[in-house]
Amino acid sequence: MVVPSLDTEHPGIRVIAEVASVLQAGLASGDALHGVVSALRRGLNLRRCRLWLRTPDGSRFTPVTTPGDEAEQPGYDPPVAEWMRRGPQREGVPGGSIVRLPLVHEDEPLGVLEVVIPTGRYEGIAHDVVVVAARILAPVIAATELSQDLASEVALRTHEMEAQRSFAAQIIDSLPVGLYVIDRGYRIRAWNRKRETGTQGVSREDAVGREVFDVLDRQPRDLLKREFDRVFDTGELQQVEMESQASGETRHYRITKIPMRQDGGDISHVITIGEDITEWRQAQQRLTETEKLAAVGQLAAGVMHEINNPLATILACCEALALRTEDLAPPDRHGYDEYLKIIDKKPTDVNGVVERTLFLLKHHARFKRLSVMRELASGLPAVLGDHERLIQSFMALMLNAMDAMDSRGTLTVRSRINPDRADEILLEFIDTGTGIRREDLPKIFEPFFTTKPQGRGTGLGLSICYGIIAEHRGRIEVESQVGVGSNFRVYLPTG
């Protein structure tokens, strides 16, 4: 566009026109402001022309000058802030006058225009031109600062949005599930990193923007389209489980399709999440097996209850018959005594039970690799108990110690009178195994609780042991330290 030329030769108008041209070309940029200062000094023959601008933080003022007009001199800090407060100033100096004009726009201080006008016939014109230039500069500088603030705000908001978008993308990529999103044109709009490492292993760059049928070409197109259409049409979440052998082994997956409304209105996208639930399915199977074992245990408990009821009746009858044993013939009396031994508890030597248990285990392939230390006190009183049941209980404790030590270590079996109660015998089964974690201690006597690998234990041994000791009016206590070993203490009443 052609700029109209000036008809006048008036020096003041010429300078104002040059200032306007400079600002028109570059607004209030650094180069433009240098151009304004240069035009004023050259056109008005000023001895000094300095434009003091406030810094963005408002803490100080920096000068815009021309070469040869050094504004910052060592040891001199011009009181620009004071000039701003005092308003327009004009004072005489040798050979001319110094003029300081604050640049203010909408009560916002922006800077100061400082000039030294030489004495002469154009002194008045120069003063008026400087005043007009100051009035032009104030709104232009204010607009530039506002524009810079807006640009900074836009850049900041853009950076925040990019950071939020990046953060959301990182969250999606960090999910342990495969996720992708399609639009109503069946084109893929999002494809997370888990999908890149899935069974088909399609990269994000190769997937995004393509039709989902072209990417997931192993699945029937019509079936896949019906699944997406159902979500688009009904707005309901769809979930199916499937089995796949694409990786060479059987894996189970849960596929969930979720409707997405981008603008809050109609469904615009469908989010598909694929989750590998193989481990969960295996855990469900193990839980089912455990429930079956629990049912068997309850059945066994019921059977034992039904057996114990008639045995209790028989025992009562035997005790009544014991009053008449003198009337029985010797062969009958011997048979009666044998039957009574089977169903009745009798005084039992706990040391003998320990030795019998160790004898039964000495040929065990893993147990015989252990080092067994016996610390059995002699002369202990007998306990009233079932010899065979106590062997079963002690054997469970010893086998548990063997598993804890992985057949390598020392098992110490100790018997003595309870130091705190003279009417109890204390038996200790001490191993040098891995120990029991503190959080597992309250659960070790629960039925089916075990810390052993699958197939190594049912979790019934210690539970049965606890029940047997309880039948003998005794109790079990455990002290354990991880990495050191465990001490199972069995307390049995004497007499």
C-alpha cells in the first residue's frame, strides 16, 4: 500500500510523521523504540533523548538510547520513579532545557521520556513535538505490554494444556490393559502402549487414523461391527470374556466396550479395554478347589461327630461294666480291657509319644536329612490322653518344621514341666527354618491356610493339630522370627 506524502516542510510535523512510521512498522518493539528515540534526537537536534521503560516486574526502569548517549553511568542511578511521581518537568540547563515527561496510560505508569532541548528558534517546536510524541508512545507501549501479557498467558495456557494432555496420555499408556478408541467412522483415534505390545503388536503410528477392521483383521469384520454398533445404538457398556491361543498358550481376556460422549450429547466414540484375566481365572479355580476341600472337611467333621456320639455311649456303658469286671471270666475280661483301651483316654508318657513319632518319621525321605536334638526331661508325670492322636499332632508339628527348613536344619524337641504351672507339661518343637511373618501368625491354625507353594500343602495339618491338643484340654502357642525360625509350644495338663 502506498503511503501518502507530506506537503508541508514543517520540521515538527516531519518528525511526528517519522515517529508514526516507525511505530507503524514495529509497534513498540525494541527496534521500533530505538527508531523513535533516534528520530526524535536527529530530527529535533536534541542534545539528549532517553526513553526510560518500566521492567516487567516493575522493580526498576531501563533506558532506550542512541549511540553516544550513555544513560547508565558508573555510580549514577537516575531517580526515574521520583520523576514519575513529580509529573511533567522542565528546567533550565546551560545551553538549553531538560524536559522529563512521564508516560502514563489509564493511570498505569509505563516510563519517562527524558530530553535536553537546545536553546534556539526551534526550542518551542521541539518541546511541543516531544509532548506529542510522549502522548503517542504511552498508549502504544501499553498496548504492546498488554499484547505481550496476552501472548505470555496464551503460551502459559497452551503449555498447561499440553502438559495435561501429555499427563493424560502417560496415564493411559501406564495402564496394565490394552486400550483403544474409535469414532463413529470406525477410525482409531487413540491406541495405548499396551496395545502395541499385545498379541498383534501394532504400533500406534500404524493404528491411529485407520479403520479398526483393517488393524484388527484377525477378528470377523461383521461381528466386530455389530459389537460397536450395539454400543453406539444403546449407549450401554458391553463386556465379554474370550479365550485366545495367539501367543502359543491359552490366555483369557475380558473385553469391555464403553460409550463416550465427547460433547455431552450423542455417543461420539467407543472406548475398548482388553484385560488379561488369566491369573484371575486361575485364582478363581484355586478358590473353587479350596471350597471343595472345605466342603469335604465339613463332611468329615460331620462323620466324626456321628461316630463320636455312639462311641461316647459305648464308653459310658463300659465304665458302668467296669464295676462288674470281677464277675467276668478271664478271657472275657481280657477282651473287655482291649476294647476299653481303644475308646478311652489313658495315662500317657509324652516322652514316649515323642520317641514313637520320631521313630515313625526316621525313614521319611526328607525328614531323615534333618538334625534332631532331643532335650527330654526324665520323670515327667503322665498326661491323660489318646496315644495315637497325640502322635498325629506331634507328627504334624514336626513335618511343618521340616517344610519350614526345606529339609535342611536342626529340629529341637524339648519336654519339661511348665515353669509357670506345675500341673502342665511343656513340649517345644523348635526349628531353624524361614520363620513366619507377623501378619500370618494369627491365621496359621485356620483350616486351609497355608504359605506353602501350590501342591505342597492343604493347610489342614496345623488346624488338625490344634484341634487334637484342644481335645486334651491343652493349648498351643507360637513364637517366630523371620529368617531365624519358629518355636511351637504345646501345653498339656497332667493327671
